[in-house]
Amino acid sequence: NVVATIPHGIDLDRFQPSKNQREDWTKTGMPGEYGIISVGRIRPEKGTDLFVEAMIEALPKLPKATAIMAGATKPKDVSFRKKLEARIKEVGLAERIKFLGEVPSHKLPALLQGCRALVALPRYEGFGLTPLEGMACGLPIVASKTGYFEEFLNISDEKKACGKIVPTNDYETASKEIVALLTNQELFDKFSSNAIDQAKQKYSVFEEANAINKV
């Protein structure tokens, strides 16, 4: 008895490609020339630990990158975060893997525009909106095989794909895919262009509202 399937949309007036990515990143005051970002609460379900491990493997091969995590930590997950901070310090990457805490929604577009990739490795996801916001800013996505990621990354159409899907819990493959897309300009440009087109054509919040009104 399903009448329609309507995906969520995002505000394309707020989330737009950067006019100067390097300049946008410089404004953040963080080291390096660009960010690799993960957005979401700091907790096991969101795969924060998987992102950290993927970055520990990837960053030595990406000398100009800084990995950042934008998301609040609830009291019950403080010990989880502290273990991750200890792990990061242990491998000598405390200056290149950073917890930003909760980023106010009005500041998120500018932060995304300074980045060159968004990584989403949750163990479970109902839908997953943040990769769409990254796509609208021109960021290729590396995401785990959960939520709606496979659908809106257009993985079934190689020519129009917006990034890569990796098995859940597989941070090693995620790390390899991140390095591959950030060291291959042609691949990066393809994913970035496809991501912008996909967000504009299918995932505007106005399209979501129009579809709901039709139903």
C-alpha cells in the first residue's frame, strides 16, 4: 500500500560548491590545505572509530589533509571519545585528526566547502542526510553500505556515481578508497561534478516538499 517513496532533500541555497576551496579551508584556521570530514554524533553506531582508523591509515599518504569530526558527544559516549583521542595521540596524529564538537548548523556549509571529501561509515543509518549536504558542496563521498547511501550516490551507474560504497565495518577499504579519490584528480573531478548534479536534480528540499504535496 505504498503510495510514494519520497527521499529527504536539502537546502541548495545554503549548501553550494566552494568558489575557492583552499581559501575556505584557510579560514578554518586548521592545518593543511583541505579537510576530510565526518559529520555526526561521536558514538559507535556512527562509526566514529572506523573513521579514525581509516584516517590513521590514509593521512600518511595524504600529507596536505586534515581529518575532522563535526558532532556532539553525549555524556554516555565520553569514554568512547577519550579512547579514540588516546589512540590518535598514540600514533602521533593529534594535530591532523581533530574533534570539533557540535558545529552550529549555520556554520556547517562553510566548513564543508573547505573540505575535499566526506566520509560516512555508520554501522546503522536510517537514511543519512549529511552526505547529501556534502554532495551539494561538491564533495565526493565514501560511505558504508547502510542507510540510503547506495541509492543517492548512484552507485549502480558508474558514469554518474558520486563516490564509493564500502562494506560496513571495513575501515581498511574505506581508507584505500579515500586515498584513491584524493590522489587521482580525474576521478575526484568526476565524482565531484556528479555529486553536484545529483543533489540538484534529485535532492532539493523543495522537491521533497513538492512530492509530499502531490501525495
